Amino acid sequence: MPHLTLPVTSDGPVVELIVGISTAREAALKLAGKPRPSPIILRCLIDTGATGTCLDSGAIGPLGLSPTGTTPITTPSTGKTPHTCETFDVGITFYHPDSSRFFGTVPIVALDFSAQPIDGLLGRDVLANCLFVYDGAAKTFSIAF
Amino acid sequence: MADALETELKTYEAQKKSLLAQEGKFVVIHGTEILGTYASYEDALKAGYEKYKLEPFLVKKIQAVDAVNFVTRDLPFSCPT
């Protein structure tokens, strides 16, 4: 199982992900004769407190996505009433020099991270396919995928 | 709110009672039309794109009560659409 061991930064366990359109959307674009938008690299905090993966709405703008779902979301400020957010399907790649891992269809929620030092949260939906070790004493973390 | 899929969400709510017979599956809806139900999100999304191309469509897990996504970090809500 390929893995990355990286330093825990002042922002926490942050990993760079390559984010592009989903496999299914890529096929639809190809049939329509439209170009595939270039993938983008996003700095995402590994967050075991996030049910699902959330990405910055501004950062994913160049992918030209359309919503394909909705989900209720609860944050510390929503109180008991969840906020309904649109979800978008993307493809996410963990880059590894020898063996990158591509998740071809990941539903993500677009949120505003403009005031944050990160571009998104890597949630438990993707982490369900990974092994994540946080070594606080060594100030490193490892993620295998 | 999810205005872009408003019609599809209304269709889901209108058909929810009968769809619940297939709870746990994923339904694909375009406007007021239900394309079908699928065992996985991936299969539903693929069917949606194959049928409706780049037109809007909804993929929704059939559940009596929608599962809530929890985010422990407080973030403003915004969507790119």
C-alpha cells in the first residue's frame, strides 16, 4: 500500500490533492466535444471530524462543475437545523512518485475556505479507503492509500 | 439552498414514499423524470451523465431521513453555481 509521510504543519496534517472532474463527467464532456478542464492542486487538511470531503468553492470554479446532489450540513454555527448544500462530483488523486491513487467519483461539498489557510477538508468518506497515522510527538503524519 | 436542483428535489419528495421501497439505493432524477435506481453512487452518476449528458440531474440516496454531514470547523456557505 503506497504511503506518504509528511510533516505536520502549523495548519495541521495537510496533504496536496490533485482534483479534477469525475470519470463519468469526463466521458460526458468527451461525447459533447468539450475540452477537459485541467486538474487543480489543493491543500487539504485531513479532518476526521468531517463526515465528507469539502473543497473551496472558488478553487474548484475552473473545473466548471454543475451540482449533482444535495446534502444537509451541520457546522458549529448552524445549530440544530442543518444547512442544505449542493454536492459536486470530482475525481481526486493522491500523488505518489511510484503509485498514485485515483478516486474517480467523489461527491464533495463546496464551501468558502477563503479565510482559511487551506483549500479544503479531506473527510472520512475518502479516509475510509486509507490508513492515517498522526504522530504528534514526531510532528509527522502518514497516510497510506 | 440548492436552487439549481429545485425541480428534481421536489420530484424526489413527491415520489419519496414509493422510492423508499428501495431505501439505500441511489435514484437519478432529471426535472420530473426518474431515470432509475442504482446500487451505488458511481453507477447512478454514470447513468445520469450517459442519459442527460451535461444537463442538470440529481443523484440522491434514498433514505427515510437524510444523513447529515458534520463539519467541526465553522465555514461560510457558498456554492460555485
